[in-house]
Amino acid sequence: MNVVPLVCLFLLTRSGTTSAAGHGVIIVEEDSDVILPCSLDSKENIVAALFDWKKVAQRDQGQKDVFFYDAGDHYNNGREGQSPEFRGRVSHFPDQLNQGNASIIIRNMKVEDTGSYTCDFPRLRPPQTFSVELVVGAAPKPFITSLHETKDWSLLQCEAHGNPRPEVEWQDSSGNKLPADEPEFSVRGSISYVKLNITVKKTDRYRCVATQENISHQIHTDTFEHMNGAALKPYVTILDQTKDGMLLQCEVHGASPELRVEWQDSSGNKLRAHKSQIPETGSSYDIILQTTVTKSDRYRCVTTDKTNERSESETYVSVNGFLPKEEEEEVEEVEQLCERMKEGHLSCVNVVRSSDLILLLVVLKAH
């Protein structure tokens, strides 16, 4: 399925406010705050200037006076004339006027605020007018609930809402659309709600996708479902490397609180590690386990569930360029092979002292 793009949109996460990066379309959720941008390219001081924000007339309503500023005189300090629906909701940025910024914030957005807005500088020579399109009612992230589960299947429910009503579907980790129950619809005020249930029977990451095509908006939420009691496969990466040691990380997605995760060396000895759990949906977690190793060895991350089912992933770490004797011999053999390839005017990849690459080059030799 093609992802529907958002147009000209970024988020100011600290304040929970949405703004457009330039002229274009701003898509926001109802009850959120929004910044409508209006700045002079010249960045000239507009403290003593006049700028006028209006909402363009629509078929069902006339033009609205949103915000008016004239050399310090504006709607928020006693000036009359503001349209009633915007009173107490609009403010500007007084400390940024000297940089040419006439942007405004409108708080507590309503679906009725959807429309075209203009920012006009009538006294500039030549006069300048900026415009932006605002769409209110974008669906927030869908909410996923596990309604019922056994060791063989889970009944999941996805709930999404917005205006216009979003289309909702379930996907697997490959992005394939999955068959689901018939959706349930309801309306509260101007917002439409959709619930979509699905029964899943295999371990996978599942995604609920909400799409509002007519406002070019799409958003999703993921959940990981684990079936049949199989131990979850860990994912191992090397985060940092120095001449004295390496920082290893093990990740397990969609784990239950009962899952035990540990690092071991090649002799099966448990290593000291730092663990963190990041809550997902319901009772599942993403587990991250980090350990620092200081000697060359083969290390494994092992998961064990409550039925003692195990799964593991391994990695080989070479500290200070040291390898066991048998692997040093493999390196020497591969280096000799590379020398012979050069004599035949063939290029040879530099030998990296990692067992996986050694084995790869030996396969090339065998062919």
C-alpha cells in the first residue's frame, strides 16, 4: 500500500504545537494548538508595522477576522473587531516582531477552523500577503487493545478517530493487508470513530493503519504478538568499539515480563549487563540488554521463557586484533590467497579480522 504523504508539516514537540514550514497545508488534530506562519524574508522590524490575519470566506460562512496588529495595538489589548469564534484563542509573538515574524498561535482547534488563512501587510511597498491552508481533524495514532488471547491466537482491536472518518486496516510486518472483521462505526459530535478487530495466529509484528486520503494523512500503531510459547529470537549489535573493549547490545521485541534475557560468554558464564524495558502495547515490552566485553571471545544473548524454551544469537568479538589460533591460521591462508589473486591481476578485498568475513573469503576460494 502506498503511504500518503503529509504536506509541509513539522511538529514542535516541546509545546505540542503544530506549524507549517512554509506556505502549504497544515494538518492537525482537533483540540490541539497550531502555529500559522507568516514571516518577512527581509526579517525587517515590524514592531511599528500593520499586519492582518483573516480566514477566507467559505460557502457556508463569510470572512472572519482572526488577528489584527497595528504598531502594538491588537485584539488582545482592547482593540475591537475580532470574530467571536477566535476571541481568547489567538496570540502572536511580541518578542519576534523585530525579526519580521507575524506568525500567530490558535489554541484548541476545532473542525470548524478548517479553511484558508491570509496574513496581509497592506502598508508595505509593495504590499505582501501570505496564505496557508488549515485542515483540522487529522486522526491521532490508533489505539490497539488485546481483547482476548490464548497460546495459539490473539484477538486484537484497533480504534481510530478523526474528521473526516479514517479508513482503518491491519497489516503484517511485511506490509500485507490482513483480512479482519467488519468495522464498527460511531460518531461523537463532529468526530467519527472506527473499531476494527482481527484474530492473529502467528508470532509477528502487526500494524493498524488509519488513512484519511482526502486530507493526505496517514498514521499507524504497531504491536508485537507472540504465539505458541516459542522463545523470542534476540537481535545482537555492536554499539561501540575501542582498542580495549566493545559495547554489545541485545534487543528483544514484544517480550513478556516473564522472559529472561542474559549475556553469556563461550563457556556459558553469565555476564554483568544493564537492562532496560520499554513498554509497548498491553503487557509486552521491548527489552534492551547491554554489556561491555574486554577480551576476544564468542558471546551470545540468550532468551528463556517461563516454559524454559531458549533462543539465542551469537557474535564474535576481537579485542586488540587478537584471534584464536585456528582463526589466525584462516586469516593467514586468506591473505596468501589474496596475494595470488593480485598476481593474476585480480582485486582482493582487504582482510578484516572478523570470523564472518574470513568464512566468506574462504567460500570465494572454494569456488
